[in-house]
Amino acid sequence: MFHSRFNQVVAIIIWILCLAGAIAVAVAGFESAGEYLPSVALFAFIGWAGLWRPSIKVDDSAVTLVNVLSSVQIPWPAIIQIDTRYALTVVTPNHKFPATAAPAPGRLTTVFSRKEVGRANSQVGSDGRIRPSDLPHTDSGAAAMIIRNKWERLQKEDRIEIGVADETPVTRIWHSTTIVAGCLLAALAIVALLYG
């Protein structure tokens, strides 16, 4: 299973700040607890749902993208391309599915990666083109490499049926509990700040 190290570090920083905020609210007294703790809980929840939980699972049957609001299971026969332009994106004939867990690198990383792009193996990128987001030390590049290696191995073993990408169903499961919990926490935080 692939997780963005950067996203997880940011999530931990958010949780540390939330803990510090909760301690500050507790020290300030009971009156401010009702006003500020829902906001602290909301930010901690966003750290988990938006940064910690997103992942990419690769197995013999499919690539599963666990994003913030939904999970998408894409069977191997449905995949026609793996792209990394803005984030790792699994492309099927009917849709493009970006992965929250594997964003493309920022500008600074891109600038410093220009020399590496020239030295990179031409098999790294899709369609023979190599972008900084294809490099293995980036989140998008590392995830793309895992998926491309598995895809290539399954193709060599003749375990992926060719020519059925249009008919192969892709499954999306909405994270209804996450959506409802996020909306409730946001509403509670707004009410607490306005009327607390």
C-alpha cells in the first residue's frame, strides 16, 4: 500500500497543533472549550481524512485509489495509461481517476529535478516522456512506478485481458461516513464560533 510521506508528515504536524490548541483551550477555561474545541476537532479530522488516509493499493486484480471522498477500484483490463502530470492519474477509456495520495511535486522540487529528468530511464515516464512527476523520489513517480511495474509484469504473464477496457467496469464507493462526519463537524464548528 502506498501513502504519501509528505502528506503524512503534514497530518502529524496538524495533529500536534490541534493537541496544542486543545491544551490551550483547556487551560483557558470551560467557557472557551465549547467555542473552540469543535474547530480543533474539525482540523484534526481534516488531517486524517485529507492527508493520512488517502492511499493506493495494488494487487493482482486491480488498482484501488483511496481518496478523500471516495475509493475507486480499477481492474487491470480497464487501465489504458498511468499519468503523473498533476497527480498520479489512472486513465481508463471513459474516465481519469486522480489519486490524492500521490500528488505531483511542487515547483521547487521540479526545478531541482531538471538534471535528473535528463538522466532518467526512458521507461520511467508514460509514452516515453519523462516529467519530474515521473521520478521515483516523488510521490507521484514512486506510486506510478509501483503500478507500472505490476502492470508490465501482469501483461508479460498474460494475466490481463487485452481489448476489453471499454467493457470493464470500474467501481466507486463513496465514503458516506466521512462526508457526513465532516459536514457535521464543520457545522458544529461554525455554530460554536458564531454563537459560542
